Amino acid sequence: MFHNKTIEKNWKAYHITWVTHGSRVSERMIELGVRTGDPVVLDEASRLVIADALAEKIREKQYRVLAVNVLLDHVHCVVVCQEDDVADIVQQLKGYSSHQHNRQLQLSVQGEGRQTKLWAKGSSQTLLEPEEHLLNAIEYVQNNHIKHEVSEMGSSTHNRQLKQSVVGVDQAFAPITNHGGFDVVIANPPYVRQESIRHLKPDLAKVFGDFYCGTADIYTYFYKRGIDLLKPVGHLCFIAPNKFMRAGYGKNTRVLLTTQVTPKLVIDFGDLPIFDATTYPAIILGEKNNVGAGLAPAQIKGQPQGLPLHNDQFLAATFTNADQLTCVEETLSSISFPMPITSLKKEGWNLEQPEVLALMEKLRSQGVPLGKYVQGRFYRGILTGFNDAFVIDAAIREKLIAEDPASVELIKLWLRGRDIQKWKAQWAGLYVIFTRHGTDIGNYTAIRKHLLQFRKDLEPKKSEKDKHGRKPGTYQWYEIQDNIAYYEEFEQTKITWGNLATEPKFAFDDSGGYISAPANIIPTNDLCLLAILNSPISKWWISLQAAVRSGGFLEYKPMYVGEIPISPATAAQKSPIIERTRVILADPYGPTVPQLEAEINQLVYTLYKLTAEEVNIIETGK
């Protein structure tokens, strides 16, 4: 348990001013013939870099700055400190801002390795007493750009960061509170799925409150606890599964890592073999936020030179092949790029270049999410709990019907995820005994007899320790495990797709077949929608949104598929797409299918008003 300690100090306020090199020449210097070179005058770019550097150093050192302003040839700053600290504060602010200015703008003296001299030696300091003088000085510094007829830093982002580095008078003169906590928290949390921590969930809910999520894996709670253990401006660095970036259960973690922490570095390793097991790891480096302070730019080893991060950016990188792991630092330097922190949405994180994010926004603006387009009519396939009993072939079906003709009422055509191909499902000749909840098994003697031989494995378990049986529940031993209240939807014309795929495989099914979980269906006869879902736009979108599994497989879960933007279309726009889709459905493996698909893709691109450059991004990922 960390405790806070209050430290009293003799605080005083000072108005400090320093000027650029060569901008002030005294009469004595003129008499002595002292030459200072051309005076340094700060342009807009220089002022912005200096403002960022001052904001960072003020926050890092937790200086009690009441006002600061960067002008064309000087800087004003009102700071509260002890008298002995004034010289060091001036040295820190001048030195760091000069270093950042020369590094980011790549200034040097021609022919030499020395940096250009930015600031003149020394500074002026005025003790601000009484309080009236202090308040006047604050107002003078805040508005000094008006006197000199220059912009107020010109950029809302830079201006905001500089303003956020200052504090109020009461806070500036308050005693120091030494917050408990660690400077750094580093961890590789355990990779334990939520199904294995059911016994812990009641306690987790009590301890973590609003952060708790019933479907979250255990590593997410380590993020919360790690941040709680940090002191303000402390750093957290975790290597943990990347699933929180896109999974529904990761929303609380995504919010946590963009509100209580300022992300500095995010590396996604996908399914690369970082560990012996496939764990989909990612490295997150962040700085715990300090109440009342702005964001400090990250300085990260391996960051590409000439690509400085601004205060509202973090460094992103996605490793894609195992060879990159042999030289991580060099790879990071070559593949990383800055991203705005605001791009890390609570809905999901995408580590992508600006042009990709811009295209995603355009697609969103061109249509509505699929889930909204179909009015939420996503239905999961059937989970029997024990397929050996419920899934039968044609021979057993005929036998059961011969023994009891009523059996035909419960036997349905069965489609597995592996049977669902692009455009159309390939039925494997299987059926399912669909004894939904409430079925009177006494009316189906042959089916009851068939299921009875599996009863030991069909009974609901009374505890997790039972070796035989299905998951605990109130269903009868002869009933399908889950209550499929929407079972009639399976008998409608529908679009169906499997849970895992490397590319879109949406199929049109009018057979009335019942679908195996975890495949899903949308009851509809919309062939234009089918074509859009099988298009490169759908593939590209899912590749950016969905969780990646071993072998490059993507999760086509409703939570990801439901976000695919569907562009509205007129009957005239739909007609040529539907016409070609019908030809494909008549012979999904015919020789004309590739040409028909290419024509459909072009029609879909036109529907979304895509440019040639945007089509190239979708088709090549570049």
C-alpha cells in the first residue's frame, strides 16, 4: 500500500525571460566591436517545436509554471519555485528546447557537427511580489503575442499542449504531495481464457467494479492493476495478447489505455512465434497521465530519425514475418510510423497508415454498418452439445423414418461451417435431429430410442467435475443444448458464413438447411448484399477489424462482420450486380466465375465512389 507524504517548501514566483542568439546587442558590444552573427528569428515551425519541447520538459520535471509564451525572438515564463532552483529551471528549459529544435529541424553549422546556437547566454528573472504583480505578469505573458503581432502558436494542437502544461495559482503554491507508486511496471500477464476463471469472476467483479467484463480474459485485469500501481507520469510496459484491440470484451481496456494512460508505443506481433505457444502478443508502452498536465511526446529507442512524434501521437508497428524478429530494433526503425492517439477508438484499434484510416472513414460515410442494414438480424448456428448423437447421415435418417414416420418432423438438413463455400454451400449429406426445448419426446419413439444410447453423454452436468455430460442447464437430456428460439429463421432464404476464413465465404442458401455453430446466418434474399459481402471491400475491411488466428485465418464473427459498411443502392445500381450474382449461383465453379467476380467488384467499387488509388489500397493493402 502506497502512502502520500506532504512536503512544505518556501515557494516564490518569478518572471523569467530569455532571448534568441544575436537578437539583443548592447551599446557596449557595439563599442567593443563584438560580432554575434545574424540574429535568430523564430518562424512558425520553430515556435511550434519549441512549444512542444517546453511543454514536455515542464511536464517531465513537474515545474509549477503559471504562464509561458514563445515569441519571435524571446520566451516569457512565469514559474513558482525555490530561489535556488531558478538557474536550473532556466538551464533545463533552454537546453532541452534548443536540442529538440536543432534535432527536429535538422539544423547544423555548415561543415561542422556542432548545432546551431539558438539562445543567447543568460536570462532575466524578476521576483513577483506582491500578488498583484504576479497576476499582472501572468496576464502580460499570456497576451504578449498580441503586443508583438504574432499568432497564438498557430496550431490548436500545439497551443493546447503548451497550455495544458501550466497550472493555476493555488496549485502552484500548494505543498508537494509525494504520490506513492512505482516509476515503471513491466509485465507478461498470464494467458488464461475467461472460460477457465469462472470461479474467480465474482471476486473480480467486486474488486474491479465498472472495469470488470464477464467475457474478458484474465490479462486485461493486469493492465488495470498495473496502472493503479504506477505513480503519475510512471511508465507501463506489457507484452500480452492483442485480442483486446478488437474483441468486444476489450472495450474497457481500450478506454483505460487511452484515458488513464498516454500510449507511446504499440507493437502488434500477430501470430508470429514470440513464445512456444501461439499467443498473438502485442507490446504496449504507455505513460500514466498526470492530472492537470498535458501529453509528453515519446522518445523511443529505434524511432526513425527525422520522424519526431508530436504530443498527440504514438509510435505504431506491425510485425508480419518471423525474419523481422531476428533484428527487432532495426525492424522497428524501418516499419514504425506515428499515429494520432485519437485514432485509437473505443470500438477497436487499427494500427494503420493515415491513408488507410482515411479510406476506412470514407467507407463508413458511404454506407451503414451491416448490423444496422439488416436491423440486427444476425443468428448464430446451432450447438447441439454432442453431435455424435444429434447429427446423422442419410442411412440413419431413413431408418428412423421407417421405424416412426413422425421422425421426419424433427430431422433437418444440416450444414457445417466447412460446407459453407463462397457463394454457395456444398451439402455433405448430413442431417440434424432438432429436438428443440419443449419437444415432447414421447411422440417420437424412434428418435427417443436412438438418443437413448447416448444418454450418459447427453445429460446436463451437475458440476464441472463430471466426466460425462453436456454443459449444465435446465434442458432435458434429449433436447438440443441451447434454446434456439429463432429456429424458424433457418428455414428461410438466407446468407450464411463460417466463423474462420482467410477470405470472404458468404453463401446463399435456399435449402432450408439448419446451420452448425459457430457459423451464422442473415435471413434475406438480397443478392446485391451477398455480392458486397464477397467483394474485396469486405475482405479488406475484415482484415483490418477482425482478430487474427494462426495460419492467417480471420474471425468472421458478427461483431466484426456487423461493422462492414453497406452502401445504399438504387434498383438501377443493384440490377447488374444481381444479374451477375445469379449467373454465379447457377454454377459457382464454372469457368466464367472469375470474370463475373471481376465485373461485380468494379460495380461495387463504383457504388462506393472509390478512386483508382483507393481501389489499389483495397486490392494490394498498400
